[in-house]
Amino acid sequence: MKKVQKDIIIIGGGPIGIACALECQKRNWNYVIIEKGTLANSLFNYPKNMTFFSTSEKLEIDDIPFISNNPKPNRDEALEYYRRVTTSNKLHVNLYETVVSVNKNSETFETITDKAHYTSNQVILCTGFYDIPKLLNVPGEHLDKVSHYYKEAHNYTLQNVIIVGASNSAVDAALEIWRKGGQVTMVIRGETIGERVKYWVRPDILNRIEEGSITAYFSSEIEEIKEDSAIIKTQNGSVTIPNDFVIALTGYLPDFDLLKNSGITLSKDEKCIPEYDSNTMESNIKGLYLAGVVCGGKETHKWFIENSRIHAKLIAKHIESIK
């Protein structure tokens, strides 16, 4: 395995990882982004027709203009923007390389991947949260017809589809599949559609449910998934309905194993928020920084691109002060 010496290792090639790389490049620091998937991997895996809640200027990094055809950009426009920022600035990025471990030895870090052994003075973790879905933990969840991700609606045409969840992603999937000719049933643990659903979409889903175009079971959950049906536990007892596909959009989690194995302390409550200094973004491990969504633990709705892009500047400022 090849050995590589860097000043800084950035783990995660999403928008915040790119922002961190830009700060390093300004200061002529020897850095590299390590990303286990493609560039902006989480955004790439978003639904093809997804529109951001944020306007384009709130998704900009390092004051580089993000020009969109609409007030709220879509997935493809965001991918184009972050791709152009990366290529035009000639950022150093290693794609399709998976980090196995991060350990601090004395004053330096050893980052082991499936391709190389890196030594660095600092490490920045900005790994997001989109790779580990929250499981339903019900019988039948292993079946091929069950997915925890949604890409597009066409393959669900003329099919009986259950959408589990009431977030933006669940609502978008339900509406798209219904409009493409799928029979949609939503299974929602709460009493209503999520309060954080995009304001221009919320009336649409409520109207479709009220008119009966989309069936919704509130205060309910999946009890069991079978080859050609699913059992839903409702307030009025269990209901069995025909089913071809289940799309469980119940949220995702950061890679807590990587955080813990790196020595980062997590809060002991159910939120599992990692320990860090909000002024510098340095974790309880000196020289190991956190940036982006990963800072929120299980509170994955707390940090977004627009309010965490500042993390890159805070980290760079702190590293600069100790060099």
C-alpha cells in the first residue's frame, strides 16, 4: 500500500468538503479530499427531479456565484455548480476511495484507506449522513422490493407502492409516483405530514390525500413486508394491502462507527451529537475537525449547506493560528 504525506486530509467530497479544500488551496496547504463515491455523492443520489428548499445564493461556497434558471435550483444544477467549482479550481480529490480508519499517533494522524496510507497533521471529517439509512427493523425488509432510496418514478408506474415517512423526500416521491401512474399508499408514524415539508409542496400532498388520490395511514407503521403484500399497524388494528414495492424514506445516519473509532466522543443521549468546539470546529481530538451535517449527530435536520459552509472558514482560521 502506497504511503502519502499531506498537511491535511479532508474526508468527504460534498459541498462542505469542497469548501474546506478551497480554504486549504488559498493558503497553499498540501491537502487532499478523499471521497468513497463520486463528487458530491449525496447530491448525486438525490431524486433526479429534486428542487432545493434553499435559493442558489445560499448554496454558494467561497462567494463563487451559483447561477440557476429558477429561484430554487434543482439537483442537476447543483451538481454542475459543485463540479465546476472543483474542476476550475483544480482541487485535489481522490474519488472512489474508502476510508477504513483514522488514528492519531503522537502529533500526527494516520488515515488508512482501501488504496493508501496517509500521514497528516490535521484531518477534517465532513462525511454527511446519506449512506446509512434508518432501518424499519421489520420482517421482510430484506426483500428486493424494499428500498431506502428514491431516484425516479417511472419504474413504479402501474405498481402498488408504499412510501414510509412524511419528510420532503417521502412527499416528493409520493407525488411523483402518483403522477406517473403508480398507486401510492403513505405510512406515517406521526399524526400529519411533516412540518418541514417545502411550503409549496405541502398543500399539494394534503389535497391529494384529502381527495383520496393518495392513501395515507397516519399514526401507523409497517408491521411486516411480504412478497405481494404488506401489513400496516394502524390505530384501528392491522391492515393488509397489496404491495409491489416499499420505499422507506425514514431518514439516514452519520457513520458513527468512524467517529467513535477515531476517538470522537458522542453525547450519551439519543442524539449522539459529536463533541466539538463551535468556534473552531475542533473535536475532542486535537487536530481532528468536524464540518457540515455530521456535526448534528442524529439531528440530521440541524445542519445544511447554507448554515454549515462557514465551518470551512472557521477550521482554516484555527489551523492557521496554530501553524
